[in-house]
Amino acid sequence: MGAQSRLKPMALKAIATQVPRLTKEALKRRGAAFATIVAEWPNIVGPSLAGCTLPEKLGTPPRPPKGVSAPPQAGVLTLRVAGGAAMELQHLAPQLVERINSFAGFKAVERLRFVQGPMPLAADPPAAPPPPLSPAQRQRIGQAVESLGDEDLKAALARLGEGLIRGRRGKA
């Protein structure tokens, strides 16, 4: 039995609540602006563009020498883009820069740099739960295991029988 099958839905929800805390340090090294851009990317560009783009890095100009005060300068945001979307994004670049900066709360991005490449594979959607067994199928399984004395063994074999019947039904 794999680790995923032992995780309960509540455990997954608990892990999901910890992701921002766990990734905060890694994203802090790239800057708060980049962390905001990554976290809000689907909200910034919308679901269709978020599916074919991925923020990779925010390059910032060199800092002024110590003792010289200068306002923070905007950087170049590198986006990985699925091949067909690059041309459209070049035309949308001014609007995207404006939206990114409004989400960041300051002028974090001066311009966009596009790098064509494959997008990470999306996780498969969860499979639909199998339909419940019919009363006749449950009765047949119960009859098959009723003569066993050990209740744990009986329950385990009943679950196995249910799984086998559901598996056959999914392939039919």
C-alpha cells in the first residue's frame, strides 16, 4: 500500500495549509514581488493564459553602491511560454506588465522576457468514485465470507471482493 493511499483527506487539507509557510523561505530569496507574482499568477493573467505560461524568475538591476540611495528599480520577468502563445503574449505584454505591477503594489516589472518551452504536466483530475454495489452483490460477498471465524479476515476479504467487483464493472 503506497503512502498516498494511507493519507486521509483531512491530512491533505492540513498539508495544503502549510504550503505557503514552507515555500515562503524559498520564494523570499527571489524577492517578495516574485513570490506575489507566482502565488497570484492565475488571478493576474486569467486561467487561459495561466495554463500556457509560467513565471520563472524576476531579474532585477544591480543595486546601487552602499551609501547611495535610489528608488528600487523594476526588473525583467522571465516567463516560460508554450510555443503557440508567445506571439499573442508579445502583443499583450504592456497590459500584462500593468496587471502584474498592480498586483505587486509597485512597479516590480519593467518588461517581460519570453522563453518558449514545455509547460509542467498538470495533475490528472481525480477519478470519479465507483458506483455503489447492488444489494445482490453485497449479499453474494457476505455469503462468501460468512463461514470465516476471524472478523478482521472476514472484513478484509469482503473489501477485496467489493474492489474486484467494482474493478470489473469499470472495465465493462
